[in-house]
Amino acid sequence: MSEEILLYVIPAITLLGTGGLTYMLAKKGKVAAMWTIGGLVFAFSAFMFIGLENASGWDGLGYLLALLGLCAPGAAGFGLGGVIGWITKPQPTAA
């Protein structure tokens, strides 16, 4: 059971959590909050790449798994949630 959690559940929660949060923020027009979340996703990815670059032997496997299991779904959720929220945002009407 623990292998299924690592392979499917954690990346799915990351994707849906980031996607849902950015969807709501984009729909409400909270640009600064979206920049903050995008910066956090970028910073985490950068730290994982730096750690992977400095690791030797099998030590980089944890960084690689974090990139594939957390960074990639988080970035995909950020992009998809932001675009869908921006598209479905109510347009202002002329008075």
C-alpha cells in the first residue's frame, strides 16, 4: 500500500491542491498571491535541481523523486489552474 501512496496519491494531491488553489486565485484576480505560489514552486524546483547537481552516486535519487513527484505535478497544477481560472473569470460589464 505504501508504494501506491508514493506513486499515485501524493502527486495527485499536489496536482489537485495547487491547481485548485491557483484556480480560485485566478478566478478572483489575486495576481500577487499567484506570483507568490509560482515563486514557491520555482524555488522548490530550483533547490531540488541544485541538490541533484551536488549529489553523488545514489544520493541524487531522492532529489529526482521529489522533482518528479512534487515539482512536476505542482507546476502542472499551477499552470492549468491558473489558465482555467483566468478563462472562467467573470468579465466586467459596461454600465
